[in-house]
Amino acid sequence: MTKNKKTSAGLSARAHALAERTGQAVPEPGFVLTPEVEAFVDGEGQIGVEYDLRAFLAERSARRYDCYECGEDVYTATDPTTVQFTVSVFDPDLNPGTYLMMTQYAHAGCAPSAIRWVVPAETPRQPYTVSLDTGVDEDGERHVVRYDIKAVARLAPSAGPGQPPTPVLLLDAEVENYEPHPGLYELFDHNLIEDGFTPRDIGDMSANGWSLRLEHPGTGPLTPSWIAVRAATAPPEKDTGHGHFFLGDVDLTDAWASAARERGQVLLLVGPLGPHTSLPDFVYLVTELEDVLGLVDDGLVRGGWCPVDAPAAGHARPARTGSALTRT
């Protein structure tokens, strides 16, 4: 089907009518922007962005494009033109920055300028890898040891009558591409203590800058759950987001997620510690809270109460978010 050819007079009339109805302005020759898009072009709502959208549009003020709405030719030098920006949403854990992913142009009479916000489509997968610098050896070479961390969530029974169950998150670290050796876990333990885990005790991790983000949309294969454990050694930055000790999908029950949110904290256990190179199987079948705390007493893991939080106001996704496209 061939669409009717639009005359310049008809386009101009429709553009003026649309501008009056939406309150659009014309900050650059040929481009008609809504107040929301104009604010974005001026940098509002952008995080970690180095490009200049004013210069970007100025460079395109005399070019021909296909109108994304009607498919016909639009000439930005003479035709009132609108812009649709497809922009990735900033997320402190999944996407530390706003990125301009795609730009489309249209006759101002065909469609208003708009921002299409998109979110990451992929859920981070286990295991999550962290790296520890072992320093420089006798030959002057620097070595880095990597650990693959897998997370297991279990709900420990209450410690007594009338007390709620305890949400426990175990982070099991395995040395990557190395034959397990007690010395490597001594290195791991040293970094845990340096990062704020109290030796032989259950401490408060919030005092040392740790936090945990819980995303549990609900039970089902199409709504995977994931957890981000923010590390004290990598505080959030406005341009880079959070540093992570763990980031990945976790098999969660509704009961575990509810308990974690109700308490506002999770008992975080990390191990194994040297000279142990593995954790006993019963850890994954928690039956008593004393069994969990015994892991700390026995020096198998470090433990602490890690606060559950949500992204701050500046990290919230826009209310009207486009469908997910990709993970950046």
C-alpha cells in the first residue's frame, strides 16, 4: 500500500497544530522538541554522558531522513522535524550510565519528539567473578587471583518462639583456574576482614558500607530473581554505579524474599576460609540457625548482617519505560 504524498503546506499546518497542542519549542533550526526532550538534550536526567546533544542535532540540521512514522522523506533544513531518542536507563547495578542507543526522525506533523527508555534485558548469571591482587613477586610480576562466587539462599528456622525465620545468603567462593590451596583462601580471608567482616563474630555490615539489593519479581521462569551485594571497597560513583562483591541470579522463594524485606537485612556468609577449600554439604540444607552460626564459630566462613536496600531516588527507572532491548 502506497501512502499519500504529503505536501509541504500540509506538513507545516499539521506541525503547527501539533506544536500548539503539545507546547513544543524550536531550539534548533528544523527540530521541534517537547519540553521533556529539550530538558534531556540539555543534560537533565543523564548520568555518565560525555556527548553533547545540542551539537549532535546541529550537525543534523540540514540532512534528509526517512520519517519513522510515514516512511517518506523528511529534510531537517526545511521540514519541522521531531526526534525520538532511544535511551538506556541508568541502573546502579546493571547499567551505570545513560546511553543514546538509537535516534529516529519524523515530520513534526506525524509524531511528537519523545524519549523511549529501555532497560537491560538480561539477568546477570552465576557465577560472579571477583579478583584479588596478590602483589608483585620476586621477579617483579604482578599476579591476580580470581574467585568464582556462587550464591545460595536459605531460610533458617526461627531462633525461638514468636521470632521470624532468618534469611541466609551463602556466597561460596571457588578459586578460578588454580589448584585449591590454603594460602589462596588465607588471601581471601584477609580481604574479607579488611573489607569489614569481623573475625569470629557476626557484625553489622552497614557500618562498613556494605548493602544488598534484592530483586524478586515473583515465582516463575519468566521472572528470574537476582541479588547484588555491594562491596565496601568499591563505593557507588555517579558515573560508574556500584562495585560488587556478587551480582547474579539466585533461586529465591517468596518466603525468603518476604523475610529479607521484613527484616531489612540478610545474614550474609562468605567462605570457605583457609585452610578449608570447600564447605560441607549440609550448608545447603539448613535446618537450625545454630548450624548456620556454627559455620562462623568453626572458622569456615565470615558472617555479617547486610542491610537490604533499593536504588536511591536518582536511580529509579522512569514510570513509563519502553520494552527491554539489550544489556549494555
